[in-house]
Amino acid sequence: MASKSTDFKIEQRAYVKIRTLLKVSPTDVHKDLEEVYKDTALPYSTVVDWARRFREGRVSIEDGARIGRPVSSTNDKNILEVSALLEEDPHITLVEIADAVGISTGTAQAIVHDNMKFRKICARWVPYLLTQAQKAKRVQCATKLLSEFDRTDSRRLFEIVTGDETWVRYSEPLSKEANKVWVAKGQDPPMIPRHDFRDPKVMYCIFFDSNGPVCQICVPKYQTITGSFYTNECLTEVEKFYQNRRPRTGTRGLRILHDNARPHKTKLVREKLEAMKIVELDHPPYSPDLAPCDFWLFPKLKKHLSGRKFESRAQIGSAIFQYMKGVPTEDYKKVFFDWIKRLKLVLQHEGEYFEKLHH
């Protein structure tokens, strides 16, 4: 039974034959093969050689009969050499493996895929490379939070209010996926300019709970988020919201979940939270995957705003308000249950980052 590498060679020779008979140059034929077969494409010199044979009248695309016992390149020695190369450099290509070991790219592919059962995948992006101490802190925080909230009484989750800051551009770009377009062969893709850090944008502080949006605060131009601003503007707006919603209790008994940004950890903020009778929940450093704003709200908001252009801060604020109001209440509730799932994944992965949940 023919191996996959042999099948690939025969397929490509058939293509070389047809294109050569149609008077297509070896250069163009090789480009086509590289586009389809990637690392397993026939080398350019091989394409040139077979194109010459077909022009001279050769009909068969099979290898000619050889005298003597056939020699297999997928022997133990080559497999060990390929294994050593992969261990030394996981990014190495099949062409580089073939050159280093002295075998064909087809044989390299057969060894890697068929004998070693390897496959090539993209590395996973993570927010930070965590130290052992940071992983331990994530486990500690997750354990403590789960002891309080992972119970049959889900009402405890409804006592949480969460918030964070995010930049919103006047012209929010389309996502990479949304920028894909269909083009004819040989047609160039449209050009889209990269973001410039000088593009106009505005910062918003946004808070929500399991019932929906709580408040959004537009940060004035040239104003930075400080402990004073977070206290007097952001937390004060949160306080006003709950005084209207819960006139008898206000913010008493609530729990706030925000990250460890320096403005959130000032003495002024601690004193304000104590006065509001709000308990601050632990949040481990370098953990956007455990912050509902970061793993849920902001990505969805940016996707909703992508491709739109705004003329003023008021337009941006209105767009954010309309989006927040339009999110079903059940989605706001679900995100806190997803937060619990993420805390459990932290324990399962011993503090390391985990693959994201689907929303």
C-alpha cells in the first residue's frame, strides 16, 4: 500500500505533467504546488526535471523500476535524527528537516506524521508568563472565592458588582475575521491601515451586575484614572445607582470585583468601600481571564462597535449605553456562573492559564 508521501508525489507529478503540456512554466507550476502542498511541495529542481521529461515525451508519472532491493528512508536512524531535531527546535519546517537529515520532504512528512504521530499547531497566546508564585496566588484566590460562592445558593453571585476601564476608539476597527474578503486568483487583497496610537479614543469606566448595567463613566480628556477619580467619580456613581434601586439597603452587603490596578488599591478607595459597606473580593494579579469585563463584556462590546465611526464622545457613550441595555439579563447572570467555572479551571490547571470558554 502506497504511503501518503508517495501519493503526494504522484499527485504533484500529474499536475506538473498537465500544466507542462499546457505550456505553463515550471516556476508558475512550482508556485501552485507550494500554495496547495505547503512544506510537502516538490522542490523547484524536481519540478524542472519532471517538466523536462514530459516535454521530451515521457508519459508515465510513476518512478521507473530500480535494480536491487529498495531502501526505505523511514528507518530507525532517520526517525531518531528527526526526533532530535524536533526536540531541539519545535518550529523547524519539513524542508529544514529534510535538508538536515538528507531525505526528501515527503519522507520527512511521513516520519513526522505517520511514524511519530506529530502535528503542527499554533502556539497559544497568554496574557503573561506566570511565575510559580503568581500561579500559587491564583490557586489561593480561586480556592477562597469558591469556598464562598460555589454553593447551591446562587443568590450570593447576585450580590457581586464588577467593573473596569477600557479605551474606545472613535473609529473602532473590524476584527481580523470580519476583514476577510473573497478575491479572485491573482487579485490583491484590500489594504487596511494599522492602528496608530495617536488615533482619537476615549476611556470609559463600566460597571455591571447580574441584573444588567450599573453605570458608565466617561473619563475627561487628559484625565488619568487615579485613586481619587475612581473614588469620587466611579464609586460614587455606583453608590447612587444602588441607592435608587435599593433605597433601604443601598450598597450594604454588596461585593465588588475589580482588578489589582493601582488606582483600585489606594487608601482612599478602601475607605470609600468601607463607608459604602461593600466587601472587596480577592482578584489575583495578572488574571484578566478571571475578570468578567475582560473575558466577556469588553470583547463583545468592541466587536459590536467594530466598523463604526463616531464624531463625538456623546455618540460613543450613547452606543455603549444602547449595547449594554440590549444585552439580555440572562447573559449578565450567566457570566457570573462562567466566572465560577473559570475559578475551577484555575485549580484544575494548578494556576496556569487555561483555554477560554465559549460564550
